[in-house]
Amino acid sequence: MASHFAPFPLAEARHLPRWRRPQTLLFLMAFAMPIAFATWSALLNNFVIEVAHFDGVHIGWLHTVREVPGFLAIGVIALIMVIREQVLGLIALALLGCATALTAWFPGLYGILTLTLLSSIGFHYFETVNQSLQLQWIPKDRAPQTLGWIVAMGSAASLVSYGLLVATWKTFDLSYNTVYMIAGGTTALIALFCFIAYPQFESPHPQLKTFVLRRRYWLYYALQFMSGARRQIFTVFAAFMMVEKFGFEVHEVTALFLINFLANMIFAPLMGRAVAFFGERRMLMFEYAGLICVFLAYGGIYYAGWGVLLAATLYVIDHLFFSLAFALKTYFQKIADPQDIAPTAAVAFTINHIAAVFLPAFLGYLWVTSPGAVFFLAAGMAATSLALAMLIPRHPVKGHETVFSRALPLPAE
């Protein structure tokens, strides 16, 4: 057992069988997480409306509770002082799986909030560590393409989960408990397998285990803040609208999610190539300009009375734009000191969730009076993100983080 827990140099990983290499582990973890999370998301709105009789206020509070661990992701810095990042990521993944499995056991308001909090701790701590490991283990020259394939792998897992839901929900008259138990248990078992089967990979650049907040990363922080605020509106209210306004049932919501992830499987690798070719600046500007149009159209659904087909189409397009978020990761990878990656991933997740702690609850109250206004507010946030993206240089590097900074000479290789 001692040899299993001993650090394994990342440079030596190329001698391992392909299935035991670091990038394979990243792909496997990317596949495992959505099995639990995507299933939880697909059933959530129907579950809370049918079983717990939630309204817009309740769903806003639920997502506020869900985002608190994201705001506290900075705690990862303290944990990696005593737990290796790879191990912490797998523990968090297992927690996500176990909490998802138990979701339907406590169908009351406080039970749902408690299980949501536990699963969210697992999800957000896993995502924080996973982002750090991706940027440490994937070479810069292959990062956009590889991250695109990792997004596609996660979409494939979601596709399998949603496909099984669509095919079996009504056919076998499944219960919420059965589906949550199977999905959450699968994620937990994959996490256990990863812990046993893979060595403890050691990055060539030891990570700082202290709080890191650098002035030259300010644009990255600002983009993370706006991304988190904007994403909440999509995550909380776009799917909720499909159930509340158009009466979507479980298998219909799941079918919509299935289309989303099928599109992501196809387009995410292409987007990775596009980021590598066009650069982060242009692709992020493309994403934010597209999101402005999508959110304005969402608002039009309420004020102009546009129908369900447009709403479903916008939902798929919205999801595709959000899959471009990995361009923000590669932007940071290019400007960061290698030892800053882990602590900055934790800081960035906290910044990303500052608005998430209060925004869903606040917008829940706005939603019950003016749903369209929620989406118009999101369009304004996307416009702010677009303005910030214009400050990214065409070729960002350390010392040239924004268009206002002067590029420093690259070090000799």
C-alpha cells in the first residue's frame, strides 16, 4: 500500500499503460461527476415541484444553499495542506455521489436543503481541485483541445444518464429514489475505483498552499465574478421556466438535457480547436455576444408570448455557449505562475460564487413578479462580460495579462 500512496512523478507517467495515465484519470473523473450531478439536475425541478411543492422563492433559496460551498471553495487551500489534491478531488467526488443517492430519502424542505448542501460541497470542491489538476497535468500547447475533449466526455456521461432516464422513466414507472440511488452510487463507485487504480501523480511545480490574490490576475477575477453571476440565472431559472411555464414533465426535461449534451459531445472538441486557433479573446467575445442575444430572447418569451419551441431551442444554444467556459481556464493557464494554479483555482471558485450566494434568493422574489426581467438582467451581465473580454490580449502570457500591460520577453526554453 505504501507504494500506491507514494508520489509518482508526472514526467514518468508516459511509461504507464495508457489507461493509468493522468489524462485518462481526468477523463474518467469528467465522466463520473455528471452521472450524479446531471441526474440530480434533470430530476430536480419536477422533484421539488411535485414532491415538496416548491415555488420560485423556494427554488431560489435552494440554489442559494447549493452555492454556499462554492463561495467557501477557498477552504481547499487549507485542505491541501494535509490532503493531496488528487485524493481530495476523489473524496469530494464520492461525497457528491453519496449525497445524490440519498436525495429522495428526505423529501421535506429542510431535508432537500441539507442533502443539496452536502452534494454541493462534493461538487464544488471536486470542481475546484479538478480545474487545478487539469491545468497542472495538461501541457499548454494541448490544453484547449484536451479540455474540449474533457467537456465532451462529461457530456457523454450526461447523455448516457439522460438517455436512460428518457427510455426508462415511464416504461418502468421509476421512482425518484431509484434513479437517485443508481446515479449517485455509480459516481461514488467510480471515485473509489480511481482512488485504488491510479498512482498519486506529482506535479513538477509544487503548489503554493497559501492564499494567493495577485493584482495582475484582476481581469481573470472579474471575468470569473461575472461568469458566476450570469450562470446562476441560466442554472436556476432556465430549466425552472420549462417546467413552470410550459408544464414539461420529467422525461421531457430530460430529453431537452439529452439534446444539450449530444450537441456538446459534437461541438466541444471543435470549440477546443477554435480556441486554439482564434485565441481566448475572440472566442470569449463570441460567447458573451451570443449570450446577450439568448437572454434577450428569453425575456421576449414572457413579454412577447413566444412559444415552447423557441424556448427549448434557446436552452440548447445557451448551454452550448456556456461550454466555452474552458477558454477562461486556458487564458489563466497562459498568464499564471505554475505554482499559483491550485490556490488561484480555489480563489477563483470563491469569486465565481460571490454573487451566487445571494443572487438566486433575490431573483426568486423578482421571478414571482416579473420573470422576463430576470433574463434582461442576465443580458446586462453578459454585456459586461463582453466588455471585459475585450481587454484580453490576442496572445496572453505572463506579464501581458491585459491589453493595458506590456509583454515581457518569454524565458528561454
